[in-house]
Amino acid sequence: MTGQYKSKVICPECNLESITFDPFTTISLPIPEEATIRTLKYFVMFSNNKKDTVQMNFQFTKADS
């Protein structure tokens, strides 16, 4: 799986906005310690541009040790 991180930073003094995209091929996600349901939202973009971007959600809970 490959994708891009989108970072947006705004200067508090001059309000200048910077947006960058950094590519990745793998991603590590932290699992929260609380036993609550979490939702990971992600977007799927097709490389052939024949389909629209699809938003998907993945819900998970941390397993008890």
C-alpha cells in the first residue's frame, strides 16, 4: 500500500499557510491504551483515474492483554 501524508501548518504571526505531501509505502498506527472503539478514516484513490475517490472507515478496539 502506498499513499501520502498531508501536513498543513499555519504561522500564528503572519497566517502564512504551508501544505506539503510526503509519500509513504508502509504506515504504523499507534493503538490507544483505552478499551474504546476507535475509527480510522482513510481515502482510496485509484491510479487509473477511472473511479472517484472513496472514503472508508475502519473501526477497531484494543484487545485486552
